[in-house]
Amino acid sequence: MAAAPQEIGALLAVVFAGTSVLVLVKAWAKKIENQPKVPTARVESAERLERMERAIDSVAIEIERISENQRFLTKLLSERADAGALPRPDASRRNSP
């Protein structure tokens, strides 16, 4: 039983159409998969992030000032302790009445 040329042509058309649809579906799925998961940022979010960035920068500056002040005070206290240190008593004086 030989197939008629029309049947072969119809079979080839179905195979070609099926393959084309499969390729298009795979390309569409890949496009959807590669889209960013996070929605685009709104203008309000960008403004809020800008305000947060400025606030964080100002806090960082204040922390740097505090640490500089702490280093300065530690230096002053150590110099003061070295300059005004009292001599240590001898061990022999403690035991005598």
C-alpha cells in the first residue's frame, strides 16, 4: 500500500507546523524565564532610597566623629595618667608596723 503524494505532503506539513510551534513555544518560555522577577522600581521607591542613602551617610559621619572623639579622650587620659602617676609603695613598707 503506497501513500499518495497528497498524503505525504499533508504529513510533511503537519510535521513542519508541529516543529515550528514547538520552537516558538520554547523561545517564548525562555523569554519569560529570563525576565526579571522583581518588578520595576517606582519613582517613590527611588526617592525613598535616595533619602535612606543620605540618612545612612549622615549616620556614618556622626559615628566617625564619635570614634575620633573617643580616640582623642583616650589619648588625653593616658597622657594624664602617665604625667600624674604616683610612685608605687615599696613592699617592705607594707609589712612593717
